[in-house]
Amino acid sequence: MAGGFNIDITIDDAELRHAVTAGPAIAVEELTAATWEGELLIEREVKERTPVGVFGSGGGLRGSISARTPEVLGDKVRGVTGTASGYALPVEIGTKPHFPPIAPIALWAQKKLGVTPEEAPRAGYLIARKISRVGTQGQHMFRDGFAAVRGQVVDAYARARDRIVARMAGGKS
């Protein structure tokens, strides 16, 4: 997935560290489930904050955002929610002034602003000219989406810790 920034969550908990060492299979299973839950929460919030372009809510940038099955790397579980779209980073953080291609903006103006096909090239040019002067504002859908569910993600890991400790104490695996 295209990288622009990463959010790392490290749970520094003595009980959890012991559980990972004493019962790694149980710990990996529970941490994988918690990671998947967190990824899906983040995916939902990011998608809700992602602007909808000419392709509607099911396509374009919003449609490209997804959670990926967690990876187990030794005693760590890694989760990724992101997109392969190169368009995501400029939408996330905004852009400096630049002169973008007019044709995609003209199409956008038709679909989103309701301009006629005859008016679209001029509208696209005027929008591109403004972007060349002021750039674009970032939408911060990843940053804000993660912030919105951060507490829920941390809670998912706390519940995983409790399940790991309970399973190890009860001898269940």
C-alpha cells in the first residue's frame, strides 16, 4: 500500500509481555484478532472521512481504502489499513501550489458541480488555475479517522491482554 505515514501502537504492559513469552501461540492468536478489529474500525472511520469523487462512494479513493489481513512477524502482529492509490497522500495532507491536469478536474466539475460538457473545460481550467495559486487543503481522513477510534483500538488490545491472561491461567489454548 502506498506509504506516506505510519501509526504505530505499542502496548507496553508487563503482564502482556510475560504472556507473549509464556504462551506465544495464544498471544499471537488474540493479538491478531485485536489487530484485525482495530484495522476494521480505522477503515470505517477513514472511509467516512474520505471525499467522494466522480466515481461515487464505491469507487475512486474511498473504494480503494481497505484493511489488510494482519501479519505475524515473530512476536509482533502488524496491521495495515491503507490504499495503493498515489492520490491518497495529496488528499490526506494537501498540496503546495501546482498546475494540475485540467481534464480530470473538468470531469469532476461536470459530475460534482453540474456544469455542462461545454462549460467543463473552462471550469476545469479555472479550478486548476486556483490550485496553481493556493494549492489544496488536506482532508486528513487517515489522521482524523484514527484519532476517532484510537480509544476503541486501545480497548481492543486491553481485552486481548485479558483474554490471553485468562486463557493461560485456565490452561485453554
